Amino acid sequence: MPVVKFAVVIAVSLLVTACGHVHFTQIAAEPNPPPPPGFQATCTSMALPFNGFISSCTPVVAPAVAEERVVRAKG
């Protein structure tokens, strides 16, 4: 019986410790190295018990950007 009580005490203390911590997410302001021009990614995140997360990002095909052209006409 003491083993069961000890297991319950450990489980409760782990639960209190895990749920007592608040994690504040921070967004990377300037990734190092910077991504190439036109890079886009779609990211998803799923919360897990005990303040855990699973995140994944997949690259997305960026739309083709035409070169900027200036047309001048005499008026």
C-alpha cells in the first residue's frame, strides 16, 4: 500500500508542477539566416498535455512575382 500512495503523490506533484508553469511564446523577429526572397511557409501547432506542443511547417510555393516595369508616355 505505501507504494501506491507514493505513486499517487508523485503523479499529483508532477501534475501540479506541469500545470503551474505558463509558457509565453515568442516570435522570432529576425531569423538567422534570413530566408530567401519569396519564401513562404504554412505552420500548424497542436497543444499536448503538460504544456507541450507539436509544431510543423511546410514550405509553400510562392506566387510568381513579375518584374516591375515602368511605362512612360509623353502626354
